[in-house]
Amino acid sequence: MAERFDNLEEHLEKFIENIRQLGIIVSDFQPSSQAGLNQKLNFMISGLQDIEKCRQQLHEINVPLEVFEYIDQGRNPQLYTKECLERALARNEQVKGKIDTMTKFKSLLISELGKVFPEEMGKYKAIHGDDAPKWFEDNFVPDL
């Protein structure tokens, strides 16, 4: 995969250099430089054809639009990846906190229900098996 990107990068660098040289020729155009201008225009056309060939090799790659927005704003596109990972990490921590809270709530609920409804909770334990917490089974499930 990397060699395809390297190939595209090489063609883009050549294309950019040809455009830069073309700009120099055009900005100081003289009739004697017409042959050089024509040559650079032909190089530009062949460069676009090379880039098109590279594009066909990379058709399955999708880039989020936000990356282009970062580039348009003059920001490093790698910051997008970094910020996405930071957001994912923060979201992961939130979800983990919610899971921990729900686990504690479930344990507390089972505990309190075991105090109020010991027979029903015994049936619950029989149905759900190890789903009930170990301390609940030791303290609240009556021997049947």
C-alpha cells in the first residue's frame, strides 16, 4: 500500500515542480521561450496523466471531508487523526464509567431485592446462574 502512496507522492512532486517552472516561464515570457513553454505544458499534461493512473490504484481509499477542512484552514491533517483518537479515548472513558455505574447499580439492586424478595431472587439466581454477583449469592440467596 505504501508504495502506491510513494508513487503518487513522487508524481505530485514532479507535477508541482513543473507548474512552478511553468509559472516562472510565463511570468517572464518572451517569444524566444515559446519552445520551453510548450515543453513544460506537455510535461504538465503527461504529469496529469501519471496522476490519473495513480488515482485508479487508490480508488478504494476514502478520506474524511474534515481532513480537507483542516488542510484548507492551514492545519496539519495529522492533527485530525490525533484529535479523533483523543475524542475516542474520552468517549471510551465515558462509556466505561457508565458501564461501571450500571454494574454497581445492578449489584445494589440485586442486593436490595434479595433483602425484600429472597424467594424470587433465589429463582432469579436459578435462572441466570453466574449472572448474580458472588457476594449476593453468599449473603442473600436462601438455601432451598
